Amino acid sequence: NMFSGTIPSEFGLLTKLTVLQMFGMLLGGTLPSEMGLLTLMSNLHIANNAISGTLPVEFSQMKSLRYFLLDENDLVGGLPSEIGLWSAIEQLDLSGNSIS
């Protein structure tokens, strides 16, 4: 399937969601801070899109994350220090962005 547009903030209401894979689609806009409510999320893969803006500090609430793959987007800025709370993280890929 091919989706386009932005990621709706309502995704934050899917509190039992553990895996979200939307790579290689035509997604743009910013990452909704409401996705930080997905505390059971273990695999977030939104690579190869046109996601812009900064990484929301609210994402630090996703303490079950094992795989966080947002490579090849248009993200900018720094990494929130709070992501140091991701004790389960196994793979973090933010390459192909302008993150400092």
C-alpha cells in the first residue's frame, strides 16, 4: 500500500500499537508529539519519507522501543537527551537526516 500526506495525531490514540512500519511512502510533515503516548511501541520504522521538523521530546515516553528507524527523512535539530531513557533500544537509525 502507498500512503501519502501527514501522519495524523490520532495515531497517539492507538495505545496498544506495538509495531508501525510506514517506510518508503510519500509521507511528509512533522512527527506528531501525540505518538509519544504509544508506550508499548517496540518497532517504529518510518524511513525513506519526507518527514521534517525535529524529533518530539514526547517520543522519550516510548520506553519499550527496540527499533527506531527514521533514516532518510528531512529531520533537523538535535536529539532530545530524554531518549537516553530508551533502555530497550537495539537499533537506532537516523542517518540521512540533518540531526546534530
